[in-house]
Amino acid sequence: MANRIRVGIAGYGNLGRGAEAAIAQSDDMQLVGVFTRRNPGDIKLLDDSIPVHALDNIAEFRDAIDVLILCGGSKNDLPEQGPSLAAMFTTIDSFDTHAKIPDYFAAVDKAAVSHGNTAIIAVGWDPGLFSINRLYGEAILPDGATYTFWGKGLSQGHSDALRRVPGVKGAVQYTVPVPAAVDQVRSGSQPTLTTRQKHTRECFVVLEEGANADTVKEAIVTMPDYFADYDTSVSFISSDELKRDHAAMPHGGFVIRSGKTGNGDQQVMEYSLALESNPGFTSSVLVAYARAAYRLRKMGQTGAKTVFDVPPGLLSPKTPAELRKALL
């Protein structure tokens, strides 16, 4: 396809690899390069014809990239990379620290506006697609309550917290919705649910040699902010079991809005995801929004944006006429 959107990827972990695969599925896009803080020669792409460059040299490619997909982490990478790269490129990122989104938006917006670029932040499924569905629910059923359930899925942040516990050699943690709570919400009864009533935590842990299992378990189940407020199970397994049974990164969940319309009828809206690969799906969302960012920039809409600001038709490679005929 002529005039394909030229895309770059900054960072090549699980998300970067997923973005490369998603771009390969998009006929209107071309991956022109991957940028890394590691030694470029050590990076092996799915397509070895794509060049890999040092991230420090990315400014040299301003005229070669239409949209840059930022695949760094929200904790340490994006707070710095988001504003600095939005000053040079039109960007997409998956910043997911919910409480810090307003401050991050402001920093990226300032950089993007001052240099005439577009930057869509916090793109993924939560924040992202789930955010949109929470908005739809509240707008359509103002008299009601919104419930978000996550899982069953592997939580990378909580798994990292497990691995910081003394005596833990390796570990993963799954977030699991409580079926009874989900059923209550789907019934339209609008229950008031505590944190403990909505989700459980399942931990699979490999112990360091000589570590005491009871001590490790106690440290896990009492950990504030992560496990203390949940019913948490801890299963001790071998390193081989961890590699064999827990290498994938599934996830998903539900957004449910329960409310009454003006005539008093009970209505329930639900949106759900069941993902075999969390980073694989998230990167596919990023690539769709990269197309939208390119189009917004062409329209002259600069500055930071969120999924709330993007018309859904801009995500599709189809024309507005094709969308009206095929999907409306």
C-alpha cells in the first residue's frame, strides 16, 4: 500500500514485541525501526530486516517516523520518556498508573503542544477500552453503579512484589474475580462490595533454598497495598513448574454498569475481555490508536489526548463510507 504510516517502536520487551507483530498485521503501516537502551546488536526482532537503533540516537529519525509507539514501563520509563519523546514525535503510550494520569497528561501535553505533535496517552485495555466502557455506562445510565472486575489474569506488578519478599526465588500472582460477586452485579441488585468481596489473589511461589515456607507465606498475606486486603492463597511449587505452567500472561475482566432508566426499568450493560496474552492485546490496541494519532496530527489536532478524545472511526483502516456500509 502506498503512503503507509511509518511507525517506530521505543523499547523492545513484551509490549514492543507485540507491537511489531501487530504492525505486521496492518497493511497501512510500516515498521521503520526499533529503538532500545540495550545494545542494538543484542536485539533479535521477529523480522530481522527491520533495523534496530540506540534510543539515544532517536532524534536523528524525526523526519522518518510518523508515529512512535512507546513501550516502556509506567513506573520508571514513561514519566521521563513520554514528555521528552512527545517533543520530537507524535506518540502513543500505555501509561497505566491511574492516580498519576492527570499529572502525566499535563507534562506530555506541554511538550506536544510546544512542538506541534500529537500524543495519545494511557492507551490499552485498562486504562483504555475499559475506561471508554465506564464512560458509556455512566452517560447512558446516570442512575446506577459501575463495577470493574479484573482477571483471571497474571498481574505483573503483584508478581514483582512477590519476588521482592525475602526467601522467594520466583513467583507469579493471579487476580481472580469472586464468582458470587460477579453474579450479584449481573443480577442488577447494585450490591456494595468490599475489596475482599470482589477479588481473590492466587500466588505461586518458588522458595530459595533454606527459606521457611510459613515465614514467606505470612510476609505475603500481610503485605499492605498488595495482599492484606484480599483473601490470598499461596502455593509453593518448583522452578520447573513455574516455567512450565506460568510462563504465559493471560488476563481480562469485566466492566458492568447496572442502573435504572427513567421509567424505572432495571438495565445492565457489560463489556468483557478474555486475553491469552495481556501484552499481545495491549500492543494491538496501541497500534490501532497509532493510526488515530497519525490522522489527528494530519488534522492539526496537537497536544495530549486520551481514548476519550478519539473518534472510534479513526482507529480503523477503513474509510468512513466503508464503515457506514459494513458496520453501522
